[in-house]
Amino acid sequence: MDWGLKNRLSRMIKPATGRSVMLACDHGYFMGPTHRLENPRKTIEPLLPYADTVAVTRGVLRTSVDPKWDTPILLRVSGGTSVLHEDLSDEGIITSMREAVRLNVCAVALSIFVGTAHERQTLLNLAKLVNEGEDYGMPVMAITAVGKELEKRDARYLSLACRIAAEIGVQVVKTYYCEDFSKVVEGCPVPIVVAGGPKLNSETDVFQLAYNAVREGAVGVDMGRNIWQNDNPVAMIKAIRAVVHENASVREATQVFNENKTSTRTVEDAIHA
Ligand code: R5P
């Protein structure tokens, strides 16, 4: 592997543990001002010191992340759809590799929609990006997107999508955690990180997801809503860091969360309010 590509990858997946806590803040590219990400700077800034990398679009990077921060950036470069459309798979590449280099990011990320009407288009987008990434020493992360079809997230489908991404030549794959997740990891010869998905019912559910994922072979998480939609986002990311980098148990992560929370309003309180 080329030195530049390897160096960028090491900024994202920390060599000390071989793991990564990526903070996903790229939802606006098709969801608009997502709940609690309405003002990206306000959401992102307090979390930056605890993220191994932060995933954003170039628009949010330029407007809402101060260049003085040295947290590595994972640049979302696919898009072209909105949540108003039934089919979210019709994506193209929205940011050039040249721009990614100019922005000094550590990797670029693109969604693939395997099994959809735009499967071929999104896979060829990925291949183009990997070819350019090789030229510039830029790692590429594929995201095995399912659009609105959340029920697709089983081991059989995710194994297929992750393996295809790896065969095209990406350096990292982001997918969902699922039952039999170790089979997904086994069939994918590049590192996998898991998304958090829509907000879960409790903090312990989130810690359990992260714990299971790393135990079954993920190198970490690329998590958004379950961190910044919580009333205590800093406590959440610190607890997730404990799971990912220190192999903390769910109980230990809960302890980290409780020690760091500033608001006493829990997810359960909010649900029962
Ligand atoms: C979708 O907008 C992106 O791929 C997100 O980065 C991904 O879904 C991870 O965020 P969350 O943990 O909120 O699902």
C-alpha cells in the first residue's frame, strides 16, 4: 500500500488499538436538518475532541468545522437524492477527488445500493472513486446503504454488499450490525465499521450494539444519531470510546456514561415524559 494512503488510513483507524470511533454527521446530505443536527457546528464542536474521525459533506466542513481542529475528516462524496423521493439509490459522485485532497481529508465515503435499480451505477461510482483514490493516496470507504428498506439488514444481504465493495478495492466498509454479524466480517477481507442506525431505546442498547460489533470483528463504529440525539452526547461518545478502544463491557460503558453525563434526562425519561 502506498505511504500516503497508509498514513491517511492510520489517522482514521488508530494503530494503537487497530480500532476507530467515527462520528457520523453527514445525514443532512439527503435528510436535510436532521433532529439535533439542525446546527451542525453546535452538534459537532463539543464532540470533536473525542472522535477519531468525523464524517461530513464539504458544505458542512467549510461552514461548520473550524480548520484549526486536527480531528481527521471523512468526506461524504456521494449524493444527489433527498428523503422526499421513494428511491434513495439514484446517487452520483458530488465532490471531486481533487477537492478531497484540497480539503486535506483522511478518506472519502460513498454509498452503494446493492440489489436496487441503481446497483450498477453506484458500484461503478465506487470503482471510479477507488481508481482515483489509488492515484491520490486517498482511502475509500463504501457504505452499504439500504435507503428506506431497513429490513434488508440481514447477514446474507450485508455479506454480499460488503464483499462486493471489498472486491472493488475499498480500504474500509461501513455496514450495519446484524444477527450472525461475524459471517459478514468473515466474508469481507477489509476492515468493517458499523453504523448506529436510527436512535435506539436506551443507552445500554447502543453500548450492546457497539460491544457485539467489535467482539464479532468490527474495527469500530461510524455512529451518529445514537450519539448526538442523546441528551448527553459527550457522555455517549466517551462510553462508546471505552467499548471500542478499551474493550469495556456494557456495564463499564454505562458507568462511563453515568460519570460523564451532565443532564439527568435519560432516553427512557424522554419516552415516558
Ligand atoms: C447516512 O446518512 C450516513 O451513512 C450515516 O453516516 C450513517 O447512517 C451512520 O449514522 P447513524 O449512526 O446515525 O446511522
